[in-house]
Amino acid sequence: MIDREIKDRTILDIFAEDFVRVVEIHVKYIIVSGFVAIAHGRSRGTEDIDMIVERMSKDEFIMMHHELEAAAFECMQSDNPDVIYDDYLNDNLSVRYVRKDSFIPEMELKFTKNSLDDYQIKTRTKLPLTGLDFYFSSIEMNLAFKEELLKSEKYLEDAHHLRIIYSDIIDENEIRKIKAEIRRLYSI
């Protein structure tokens, strides 16, 4: 593994830490997608962070939503937690939270939607090289999604960046297994 000093905290880091502080009280979560590479020092722009949380009851969600509001976050789709839950999250749609009176950065929040999302939660990990004390999907999961499903130039560059950083500990068998499940679930 490449040694590197813990980076200075960015606006995205602080935003994510504040949001996670509320969410982790209520539900298991993971940070996924582009922010994983950015948190590892990859230089590329983004205005959002993607979070997957375990499915939760409406009452549990409403309690979490109210605590997010008390922590100065608001949902861009609605301020009504019933609407957020029934019309978005429960229908496998994501919602976006921002700090009150701000449009960026955003936390894109969604429920687990299939067995692969459940597996991501089960295999979640803290990644010390980020200097951030919260849970991410595994490096293998990130590589599999970026290389097998997402495949755009920015995601392939994210994958390349992560492969360099974690070259000595990547489990290629795990990546192959996840890619096979991606092909099955997404009919690729």
C-alpha cells in the first residue's frame, strides 16, 4: 500500500462527516462512487456524495430526517418526510440533502435495492488512507462497479487510481465474483 499523509479536510469531507454523524445513529450506511476515489487523493470535481443506507421503517426514517433537519440539513425533494419516504426512497429513488441555504455539496441518499447493495453494507469498511472516520464500500466493490457497470472515462480513471493505491491488497477473486453478480443483476 502506498504511504501518504492524511490530507487536509475539504468542504466535502466536513459535509460528509457532519451528515454521517447523524445517519450512523439510526442505520448502517456506506459511502460509494466518486467520493471514494476523491477521498483517496484523486483530483476530480464533484458536488455530491453518494450514500446507500439499509432499508428502514418509515418511523425510523422520519426520526432520522428530523435529526438531519436539526443538524441544519434539508432535503431538496421535499420537507415532508412522508413524501420523501413514500414517493422516493421506498420506490428506490434517491433524495438529495444539502445544508440549509446552500445548494452544494449534496448528499445523495438511497436505500439498498438488491442483494448486491445488501452485500456492500455487510462488507463495508473504514479506509484509513482517507483520514475519514466513516464507512465506505470495499475497494473491490468500488473497482467492480466502476469497471463493469459505470465504465465512463471518469469512473475508469477512479478505478485506475484505486488500483494503484491498493495494488498489494486487492482481492481479484472478490472483484470477479462481484462483477458476475453485477452482470446478473443488471442484465449486462
